[in-house]
Amino acid sequence: MKTCFLGTGGYTGQVAVRGWPVPPAECDREEAAKSMATAIRNYRLAEEAGFDWISISEHHYQPGLMTPNPAILAAAVSRETSRVKIALLGPLIPLVNPVRTAEEIAMLDALNGGRTVVLFLKGTPNEHATYGTNPAETRDITQEGVDLILRAWTEPQPFSWEGRYFRYRTVSVWPRTVQDPHPPVFYSGNSEESAQFAGRRGLSIAIGFAPPEKVKQQVDIYKRAAHAAGWEPTHDNVLYRGRMVIAETDSAANEIAERIRARAPATTPTGAPAGAGGGDPTAGVAGIQFVGGPDAVLRKAQTLHEAGVGILDVAVAGGGMTRSLELFGRLFAPALKEVA
Amino acid sequence: MSGLVEIGVGPPIVALGVSFAGSDAHRLLAVRFRVVALEAEDDAAAAAARFVAESGLEQVGFLGVGAAASAEALLAAAEAGERARSIVLASPGPPPADPRLLKIPKAVLIGTDDPAQPPDAVATWRAALPGCHVVLIYEGGGDVAAIRPRAFAEAAGDFLERQGRFGFMTGSVAISPG
């Protein structure tokens, strides 16, 4: 099983205001620079700890995830690492110019020697307010945008695109991606419709924060759509995103998890309700899906692998990031590689 | 035998295509062109050439909608010689074995999900018509004029109007100019 370090590019200072958007006045300029340096350092430590991938997502107008353009941070991380895949998980297609995104990702792939992976998403509801996007149209915009980007990466001659949401009379992306025909592309597998779209288009899927039985259900939908389209996905086509609290023992990990839950805000950094569904401490984006020492985490990883997952994208906590990554590298990474 | 349906005022366009005359795509294109749709039962190219010769028009745009009509439009444009200003082929199917070499601006409109087009359709058309512009009509299927008439009319109309400069948009993007 492959592992991916979900970093945040988060603000390292204190912010008194919660919710979304957070006023820029809360951001100390020097602290912003320090935050980016810290994020890059953490990604470098993640590579040293044995992660196979590192991931950067797109979020706006708040301090928890300060990556409105993930490609910029990815470019910096590309020069600080040499082995890990650099995963943009991912650009929010309704918020961006897809041709520009195709260009940026191609440029990134050239910068990192073909280590780029990308997940195209439609964004969380609050983020559709960022640039004034109609939430009712985001699914269709995202699907068309993905089709356009794939075409922009693979068409060898200039072309025009007359879509429902995008019109470009000249598309001719330079540079070409190092990876041929293009970097691995993931799509959301969280809904039935999105899993089917990914299967039809030959894309991989990413499922976030769901329990294993839900993951298996989505993977089955995805595989049926892929089979109907004439191909068979493997574990490497399914990524699972979750939060992981680790320690040398289960009891120590549980204590850390309790402290994290106690100070959890009412909303997530992206503005979504943080309350865990039905009292389940593992449910939802604010839940913690992995808690424990090596054996407990391995059992959960094994369950997800049996549901079809081949890549774990995890935000790791274990008593400070440096210590968490050292612990992950020493006790968890080698064992997780053996999950099959 | 042939029929003729003419709609609109503006630069003249001769359009060939089964079921194109009077369609939504025809009406939308006629907002800024004089679109003369010919429905010939036998030799549409000859009918189009005859119409151009008899009309006295000095500059004409040509449009072929569908595989057979696109092949006929290519012949008609070649026959029209210097009177042919530009040509657009919509969902043209595979290129004819021996397409006429036209020096006028050319565009091919292909649906991204056209079931009749092989994966290399774009490359095939580029080889058959050197210098042609390829416009991908998203989810235009095998008949972009019928399935995406507005997209068809925008792309075809802009090309017929501005040819190689159709990449420069002319409409204002101001949101609140007043």
C-alpha cells in the first residue's frame, strides 16, 4: 500500500476569528512567510519518513489551508524533494481556467521530472462563493473542465474548444507533460455519479473520510463503470483520504486524539460543519479515521485495502509534526508498505 | 431537383446539409448572415455552384453539415474559385479520399463524442486539409449542428466572419459598463 502525506500549508500563527472567510487582517505578513517555510520543511521530512507521495489541496480565504494555488507550493516542494510523487489533490475546476491549469500542471511536471499526480475536484460549498460560482453548475463545469484538460494535454496540434462552460479558440499547451500521455488523473469517488464518470473516462478515484463499507460500495460502482468502458482498475487507482493520530501504543494515540477532538472548532478550516456524524468519532471530515499504534493502524489500512484502496492520503498527528513524521517513518511506513 | 431556404441578412453563406434548412442551427446562424440552405436530391455541389454563379455574389462562405454535404461543400467551394471566402465543415465524417486543395480559410467542427469519428479523426482531417482549424464541440455527438446548435452557430459564425482571427473575441466582457 502506498502512503501520501496530506500537508496543509497552514498558518503557523494564532488567529482569533473562525469561520469563512477569515479577514486578511488576521494574517501577520512575516508569519505567512514562516508558514510556507514550515510547510515545505514538513513535506521534506515526509519524504525522509518514507511517504510515497505528498499532497497539496486547493482552498481559499482562510488560514488552515493556505493554498489557493496548490501548483505554486507544489513547485517549491518539487525542488526540495527528489523521490515522492507530488500530488495536487486538487485543483477546483469551477474556480479556475482549465487551460491555464493544464499549463501549470504541465510546467510542474517538467519541474519535478514527471512526479506529478492530480485530482480534479468541484470544491466545497463555501468555496463556490470565492469567485462567484453557481453551486448548481459545479458538477457539469468540473466534468467539462476535466475533459478539456485531458484534451489539452494530448492533442498534438492547436485546437479550438466550444463547450457549455468553456470557450477557447486556441489551445496549444506548452510545455508538454513529462509523463506520457499525462500525469495520473484522479476524480472524486465520493458520489455514485462521480465514481461512474471516473470509470467511464478511465480516471482514478479519491474517496475522503468515509467508513470502509462506504468505500467498498463506491469502489464497486467505479469498477462496474470502468468494466463497462472496457478497462479494469487496480488498487493503484483508488486513493483514500483521512486523518491519522499515531503513537507507539493505542492508549497514547487515544489520548492525543481526545485532546484534538476537545479543541476542534465548530467548523472545519473549509467552513464545513465539523460535528462528527451520529457521534461516530471516525465519521466525516472532522473525524479521525485512524487512531492507534502500529497494529491498530495496520488493521484499519488492511480493511481499506480489502475495500479496494491502494493509496492512503493522511493528515498525520502524533504530538508535533516533527515527532509525528519521525514516528511514522520508524513504526508505520515500513509496515504499511507491506499491506497487500 | 433541389430546394432552397434562405434566412437572414448579412454576408452570404451557402449551406449544404440534409435537414439543415429551417433548423435551429440555420436560424441561429442567420442572426448575422444571409444563409442560403440548399437541399439537393442529386448533385448538391453543382446546385451550389449554379446558385453562386447566378446570384452574382462576389464573396461567399461555404458550409457543409454532415459527411456527404461536407464533401459536396468542398467541391462547391473549389468550383466557386475566388468567390469562395471561407468554408466550415460540421461533423464531416471521414475526409474524402481526394479532397480539393483549397487556399481559403477552412474549419472543421467535430463533436468530442462523435461515435462515427475514429480517435485519429482530428489528425486525419488536418492531413486532408492542411492549415484547417479544428474546433471541438463539447458533447456535440455525431451532428454538432443539431445537438449543440448554439455552440455550432457561435463557432461556425465567428469563423465565417473573421476566419483566422476568430480567436480574438469582439464582444465586450464588461459586466457593468454603465
